[in-house]
Amino acid sequence: MEAPWLYTHLLGVALFVGGVCTASICRHAANSMSKPSDIAMILGVARKAAPLVAFGLIVVLISGCMLVDHEYSFSEAWVIAALSLVVWMLIVGGVAGRSDRKTRELAEAECDNVTVSDQLTTRLHDKVTISLNISMIVAIIIILALMVWKPA
């Protein structure tokens, strides 16, 4: 009976990871763009990945909880660690997402400019936002490792 939940969980993981990776790649690509209109366009693509991330996360959490309920325990260390990292990603994603939205809005406002303003460059190269985005990728890798190896 766990097979449908497992397949649903894997589908959710694919949607979630795909959405996060799409948004991260777009965010990284925006750093190398030389025109505000290009930056606005690529950050707009990243914005379109947000519903994919949200839907994937909902599917992952529901199906993952069903799998844990059937085969494991919510008191196991790897389950607690994975859920803690999901909470971390929700918080970080909210903060980094707001920052990226403001960057996109600034790029959209500068679309008529030929060059990127200093303010937009500063927002694109913001070390805090970049670090938060990297921490989400690291958290995903750790969660995937926890799901595969389930350490005691």
C-alpha cells in the first residue's frame, strides 16, 4: 500500500527540486546579464517557478507524512532533521524570494535603460540573498541524502 505514496512523494520531489533549481539557475543567470530588460525577463522566469515549488512541497509533505506514518516514526532523527530543514527552506525561501521580487521589480522599472544601475547591480550581487539561495540548495541535498540513507 506504500507504493502509491512513494510514487507520489517522488513526483513531489521532482516538482519541488525542479522548481527550486529553475529559480536558482535563473537567479544566477541574472547576475551575468548586462541589460535591465534581460534581468527582468530572466527573473520573471524564476517567478514562474514559485507555484511549482509550492505545489511540489505540498505533495512532498503530504505523501512523506503518509510514508513515515506507515513505515517509520516521526520521532526518528532523520525524519526530524528532514522536517527541520523543510522549515528552514520555508523561512529562507520567503526572505530570499522577497529580495528577488524587489530585484525583479527594480529591473522592470529600469527596462528602458541601456545599462544596469549601481542599485540593481548591488541587489543582484547581494551576498546575503546569494547565501540564502545556496543554503536552500544545500538543504535539499541533505534532505535527499536523509531520504535515501535514513541514518539512525
